[in-house]
Amino acid sequence: MPIHRSGSADCARSAKRSRSPSSRSEVSTPRTQRSASGRARRGSRSCARLPTHGRSVKLSQVGELGLLAELERRGLARRIENDAAQLGDGLVVTQDALVEGVHFRFDLVSWRDLGFRAAAVNLSDLAASGAEPEALVVTLAVPIETDLDDVLELYAGLNEPGVPIVGGDTTRAELVALSVTALGRSERVPGRGGARPGDLLVVTGPLGAAGVAFRNGRLARPPLRLSEGRQLALTAHALLDVSDGLAVDAGHIAARSGVRCVIDLEHVPLAEGADIEDIGFGEDYELLAAVEEPGRFHVIGRCAEGSGVEIRLRGEPVALTGWDHFRKQDPDLR
């Protein structure tokens, strides 16, 4: 969902994904913002109420956030406040799926790296919840002609973070699909809705690595920020991971907290070889937090009175897009 200086309503967490170079983020100056503004206006309808009867509405029209908002409105799902669900007694649960041709291709990632990636993107949600991971549950769907050694390599990658796999399922499919549920425990989950005017916005590490990797024909290995997440969760007013692009994820904090997030791009740490536009690609899985004291983390902006997201580069407003699974940004993973 593109954001053009002001964020649209955040309805729920966006899923993880990879995409083609044509869907990479865009950064523009006021002279080149017309098309970006148009996309932002279309994106702002993503949380509009859908008709119950009558003409059919396509997912491509409402986007992922619009779908989730409609599920909540109809009482078919509870409002998703944080990166993971809290089930009482400190138990935190999250789940993400990776589908061949949508989230990955095997010319971009090895079986082992795919396994690590599937574990890491779920553990990133636990990190954003300040949780200590306890277990993974894995469901794998694969073609029946898949080599056994490849599947064993995938599970070796799943085991790399050191979190035990305690259950799951396997089944046949035309393409590979991998779904992981991660369970952990947290003493305090800041969530997305507690940021206050005057808070500083910080990130745990450089952004743009995923965009650089994709431009070079591979998928980046996500970082594990579990210890950083537990540290930030002690005092942060809001905390999430950067999976959908910096502007989109800052928009989640802004919408849930009722504040305006102001980000100065010149202060955003960039991964080696990254351009500013790469930070809109998403999938960096660093943590973004609203805090009173930054400690050892990188300050990239602040929270102010108002609403939405303001992205600036040396004081000038820019447009920085992000990602929505169901909008027609990337029909083919090329």
C-alpha cells in the first residue's frame, strides 16, 4: 500500500513476500510525485467497507488490508493489533506462509535458505513482540517428485535458528508451499498502538538489504533480532518489524497510535549497496520502535501530533511506496 506523506488506515498486519524488480519502491521529489500520489489515493480506499450483496468486489480492488478490515467488521476475525497474537499467560503465536512463485523461486533461493527464511520471518514477529521463542510447527506441501535430500536441506535451514520443531504436517501439491507457526513467551508486548507525540522512531539495523539482494538475483537472509526485540519491549511504546517497507510499517504505528510519524530519510541507515528507494522494498525484518530514549539504536524520526506518515529527504517531502499482496503491483514473480 503506497504512502504519500500521509498514511492510510492500518487495518492489520501485511504478509511477507518477495517480488519482481518492477515492484520495487519508488522515491520521488515534488516534481515527480503525480503518479505516486495517484497510487496513494487509490490505496487509501483499502479499508473501505465492502458491499454485502450485489456486485462482486475483487481482492485487487480492496487490497490485503481491506480484506482484513472486512473480516473484522463482519466478526469473522478479531482485530489484529500486533505482529503476533497474545493468548494469555505470556503466550505469543504467529504464523506465515511462503508459496513458490509468490514469495520465492528456486533460482533465487536454495532449499536450505528457504527453510531458514521461513523460520526467520516468523521469529521476526516474535522479536517484535519481545518474545523468547519456544517452538515451531511446520506444514510443508511439495510435489511428489521432490528429492528427499532437498526436503532434508529445507528442514536443516528451519533448524538453523535453534528453535525446536514440535509438529506440523506434510502433503502433496503442484508447487512448494511452506507454512510455519512460531510460539514464544513475552512479559510485555508493546504492540503498535502506544506511540506518543515526542517519541523517537528507531530501527535496529540497516535497511534496504532485501532490495539490493533481489536486484542481484537472490533473496536476502533475514536477520534475527530476538535479543534486540526483548530489550526494546521493556520500554518501547510501540514496536513492529519492517516487513512491508518503512513507510507502510510506520503507517501501522501512526494509525494504531493516533500520531503522525515523521521520518528523515537521510538518517535511515542503509545496507551496503542500497539506495534510499530500496527501503521501500520491505523484507528487511529489522525492528522499528517508538521510544523515549533511543539507547544504542538508530534514530530515524519522531512521532508528532496529527496522523499519517511524513517522509522527508533533507527537509523535502518525498513519496515512498510499499507492498500489498492483493493489489496489482506485481502480476508475475519474474
